[in-house]
Amino acid sequence: MSTLGRGEPTLAEQDHKSLRDEFDEAVNMTVAELENWLKSEESQEVGDTKGHEESTGHHSGREIVRIKRTRVDDLNDADYRHMRKVIGYVHRHLAQRPKGDVHNTPWRYSLMNWGHDPLKR
């Protein structure tokens, strides 16, 4: 971690730390949980494919796994942009929670593709 010569982190480093903290809060599934989920039929059946074989959320889940496995010092601008995208997606969709039991719903499955299981505490 570079500093300003005073042993203090730069503003960019502080921003990255805040973003990583928010990302870690939004992504409440472990890497192993997310990897197992992404292999499931349910995971692969939800989300918008926009003409591709893989949905946007499923692709995001694979990116989340890669980011989680990357050393902090090796994260790049694209990784931080994806973290911001994940945080926004999770917050927006949590605000749209449907009424009733959500255990086996596309809403929950979609969030899980983005690394967040709304039933996990």
C-alpha cells in the first residue's frame, strides 16, 4: 500500500478500502457457497442473457469469485468498478423484495448469482 510519506493511506486507498468493505457486506456468500450455487440449475435459469448463453448475473458471480480470490494489492480499476456494480445491484434488488416466502423465487436466485443470499444471516 503506498502512502503519502507519512504512513497514512492516500485518498484513493481509503476509497478502495471503503468500497471493499461495502462489497464484502453486500456479498454475504462465501467463495465456496457462490461457486457451488453457480453450478446449480436454478442459478443458470435466472437472469437476463441479452442474447448471450450466460446471464449477466451468472457472469457477475464468476467475476465475484475471481475478485474474492485476488490479493487486495492486485485488484485493478475494473475490479473496483465491478464491486460498485455488485453493491448497487444488491441494494436495488433488496429494496424490491416480493411479499411472502422467497425461498424458491427468481428474485432470491438472481441475488444469489450476485453473491447475496437474502435468507442468510
